[in-house]
Amino acid sequence: METKSDHSAIVKQIRSSLGLTQAAVARALGVSIRAIQSYEQGWRETPTSVTVQLLVLASAYRAPALGNKPCWEITGCPPERRGKCPCRHTGGRLCWFVSGRLCGAPSGSKKGSLQSCLDCPVVRRLLPASS
């Protein structure tokens, strides 16, 4: 189960790894500095939409340095599955965002929790190693 502290750690981890100030992240996300402070301290629950925005920001900053590998290279997705995946049209980029469901989930299933996405190797590589 996801907790406030799980998301607060992600907010601070991504912001710090990008070398951005709380003010810069607040501007990028269209929220107040106080909101970013509250998310990072766990005083306020981080909305899923904010976490997703941070992951997109991390992808924009970090994916080029990581080689912009398509998701199927990272996960080892077999050609028969990737041929049906909506991400094939994006070159395997932002698959966790584009597909709207867990990788490999049966058709018609709803996306799992945000924690499931955070556990995905495609997303994990966007996050810096925890210290």
C-alpha cells in the first residue's frame, strides 16, 4: 500500500537528482513552493498527478543521459507482446504513461497502483539510487 512517506521520498529524490530548487519544481508543476515543501516533508499527501508530472520531468532530464532506450529493451518484452502495445507508436518512450495500464496486464484491465508503476524497471531507472 502506498503511503505519504513513499511519495514524499519520490518528490524529494527526483527534485534533488535534477538539481532543481523547490521553487523551480513548483514553477514547473504549477504549484506553490509551500506545496512542494509539504509534499517533501510528508505533511500533505502528494497527488498522483504531481508524482506523474515529476516522473515526466525526470524522463525529460534523465532519459537522454540513460541512452533513451525503448521500454522493451529495458524489460525484455517479447516481440509478440510489444506488437500489440500502445507504446510501440512512441518508440517505447514513456510507456508507463502512454499505456495507461501495467505492462503485460491483460487487455481491459485497469492500471494498477502508482506504486506498481514506481516498481517498474522503466520508471526505476529514471530515479536516482537511494542514498
